[in-house]
Amino acid sequence: MLNLVSHGAPGALPPLLIVHGLFGSARNWGVIARRLAEGRQVLAVDMRNHGDSKWNPAHGYAELADDLAKVIAANGGQADVLGHSMGGKAAMLLALGDPARVRRLVVADIAPVAYGHSQRHLVAAMRALDLGGLSLRSDADRRMALSVPDAAVRAFLLQSLDLKATPARWKLNLAALDAEMERITGWPNTSGQFAGPVLFVKGALSDYIRPEHHAAILALFPAARFSEIAGAGHWLHADAPREFEEIVRGFLA
């Protein structure tokens, strides 16, 4: 079972399951999860090979969707699901393969397509970071600046660095994520449709959901609706948290 962080209490609505993206964790969603937990339970997960969940050499979407199905089965049998990036792909495959588990689906800045980019350079940067003698995140940030020049990306990655461990360690299975990167950036061959309500939320500054992806989205999710947040990039929930929260809240209600 995946590690869960629970907010709020069970109510009339099914729980909301929040599924983070690559290199993320449940803690990245803490503020939004707490705010969405008004009148319902919100469960944020650490995906396998992330955070405090178990490590596993397999990291494809069939395995990730099955992990989510088990969480939902153990928490009432049905949930609203919000997935970002990698978590959005896992949530989409869950809805397609086990639609009874999902009442409403929110997909944040990802499409059901294979992407040509890779995040292996970030894995390499994390693996190359000298963790010796580190006790301050600011020191880790300075060491990482040469290989990852974007301060916002460094700050995001360093949330998964456990400085309380002896020695310091990454709370990411970097070997597995590197080996499975093509499956993570890809999309499995799948069939069927999820006929339930689906909202795709795009950051206006991101190119992860493009106009040419709409046909593929609607073929799998015929009831899909689309929303865009001005001024936000791929990490739209961090760039515009209150606007993102209100869009999600309105759709789920």
C-alpha cells in the first residue's frame, strides 16, 4: 500500500485522492489538500519510489494505476481523483481500466500521449550531488546550482532530500526512475473510454497539453472539459495555488 497523508474526515462525498507528479510527494500538496478538505476527506499519496512509499523496480503506468486502485478500494471503493503530470497519467489509466473506482477526474497539465523529452538529466544531477556533510538545504542548493541552474526546479527537487537521515539521502528511487524513464514519459497502448466527468487543467505557459492533443483526449474521455490558468507553467498548483484550488473545487462540486 502507498504511504498516505489524510486531511479532513469522511463525509457524504467520496474521498478526494491527490496524486503527485515525477520527483514529487504528498507533502508538495499539503496546503491545497488541507483547503480542499472542507467537508470531505482528502488523501494525498506518495507514489511508489517516492517519499515514504516502498521502492519497486517497476514504474510503469499499469503498476501505478494498480497502486491507486488498491488505495481507493481500501478507502470506500470510489474516489474523486486529482493527478498532476505523472500522477495525471496514472489517474487516467486508472479511470480507463477501472472506471467504477473514479467518480470525477481532474488531470493537471498532462495529456494521454507519449512525450519526446526526458528527465534523466535531473536524475543524473541528483545522483551526482555530493551528500557528504550536508546539514542545510541551502548548502545542497549551492552544490546543485551548476548542474540545475533553475532555482525553482532545484527547490522542488530538494524537497525530496532527507537531511535528517544519517547520512543524508534522497527519498526517491533514482535508479528505478532512471531505468523506467521511457515508460514514465510515454503512454501505454490502451483502449476503452471513461464516460464520467473529467477536467483537464492547463498552465498557459506550459506546452504539455497542446491543441493537437485534444483529439486523443476526447477519444478516451468524451465528457472532458478544459480550463487554463494564465501565468502558470507546468507546476500550475504551485504557480497559482488559489486559482487552481478554486477551479478544482468548482468542478468537484
